[in-house]
Amino acid sequence: MLTKRKRRILFWLSGLIFVILLAPVFLYTFGYGVGPGLKIQRTGGIAVTASASNALVSASPFRKKKTSLISKNAVIKNLIPGEYEVEVNKDGFWEWEKNLSVFSEKVTEREVLLIPRQVAGEILGTTSPVSNKPYFKKNSLYARDENGKEKILFSSVKKFWELPKSGEYLILGEDKNFYRNKKLETTLATSTLKILKEGRNILFSEDENEIISWDSSKIELFWIGPEDKMPFWMDKTRYKSFVSGEEIREVKNYSGQPDYMVINMENGIWALEKEAPENNIAPLYKGKNPKIISMESKSLILLDDGNYIKIELP
């Protein structure tokens, strides 16, 4: 039989247990969690914006969320600060994975490009497609008009680069001066001009804030735009993006995906993430010895084994 004293003890004991059990709920509600050594910490989060909706984002065995239909975004909140192995999966696509650090009261963000396991494409035949892209010949920059007639755009050219955002051409003349189209270049920093002079293979990013320099074994990024627009994963203005054990033959911008490139390597064309050292990479095309002939907004023309092939970029 419970005495009055025992009932009182049981009441207070039940209340204490209730408070103990409820404490984690209150901590979670107000953005706190219990970390290593039972230390109470402000939590953080991970936000993923993927190229596909309904993709499963996981930051631990128990913390998962799917990207939304419209924004294609998924946010996992209330994560204890630390390192998380993040995976993004969707049926029919290559998996994306990366170790991401979560910090107190901050959200770690990533843009994720999911590549289908079967990329759309078609064989165009053995005849070279007509292209109006400028080309370099006999120290001059040429193009073809609507009738296919060859014409000189710029003469006395040592090097040239296409500026994707403005549609202009940056020219290093044989007189060692730089020109933007036919006007003397005055806007780029001396350090940028030095990179252009010394680099062998260089292209500008789509927003012209970045120089991509590459050779047969590595890719480096040089940030030349406003500092506040620099990707947060690019911790230095000179960033070693990718090192390969296989020969890198070509590098292009991936249209509409500033954190990714298109590269020609081994026996295929690949979508390559810029962020090192765990660069996600997925095949866009596999063949014998493909060569990129031209690249439009959302497609590229390849030559492989005597056939011209059009690949649609996801």
C-alpha cells in the first residue's frame, strides 16, 4: 500500500523523469544539440540544391530529405557541428557524395549536378556539321558567314580567348598588347594578363569571374571576379581543382552549372565537379577516342570513330 510519503516521492520522481525526457525536445526546438562529451552546442544545417527534384539527400542514417518539386532544394536542420558524409541519390542517376563540415549556427550549401546513367544523344553521320564558331589559322582569327564564306575577324593574333558573358574576344596581339575585340584592353589586372600570357590552355568561366587553366594532368582555377562572389569552397583565389592520373585532353564550361566542367579524358566525356579533393565525376559519353568539335548551350558535338555525335547536356 502506497503511503502519502511514497506517493509524493513517486510524483516528484515522475516529474523529474518527464523533465529529463523533455529536455532534448526543448533543446532541439530552440536549435541546440548534445555533442561529444555531452557538450550542448548550437546546431547547424546542410542545404542541397540539386538539378533534379525528388532526389534523396542524406546526412546520416537517420537524417534524410527529398529535394522539392519546384526549387529542387532540400534542407536538413539541427545537425550537431562536425563532419557528415552527404549523399544525393535518385533512381536512374549517378550518385553524388561528399564529406561536408557543419558549423554552429551556419548552413553548409552545395549545388549538385545529377547526371543520368543514360544521357540522350544521336549519331549525326560522317559529315562534319557546319559551325560558325571562330577558328585560328595563320596568325589570324577566322569565321564563316551565312554563306559559308571564310572571313578574317582579327589579324596579327598570337592568342585569343572567347569571353562568354560579353560575347567579345580577348586578343593577345603579336605586338604583345591585349585587345578586347579591336580596342586596347584596360580593365583586367596585370596579374590576370600574366596568367593569360603564360598559360597554355585557358578559358574564361561563363560569368567571366574565373580563369580555368589546364594541362594534361591538372586543372587550376584563378578567381578574378569580386571577392564576395567567390564560391565558399574556393578558399584561395588560386585553387587546385583536379589532378588526374589519366591524360586530360580538353576542358570546357558546363553550361548553366558554374561549379562543374566538361572534360575529355580516357575514352569518354565527363561532367566534373570543380571542388577538390573529392571531385564528383560522371560520364556523359563513353566511346573509343572522342573529340569535342563544338559546344552550344545545352549540347555538344563529338567526333568518335569516324562519326559525329550530338550529346544533350542534362
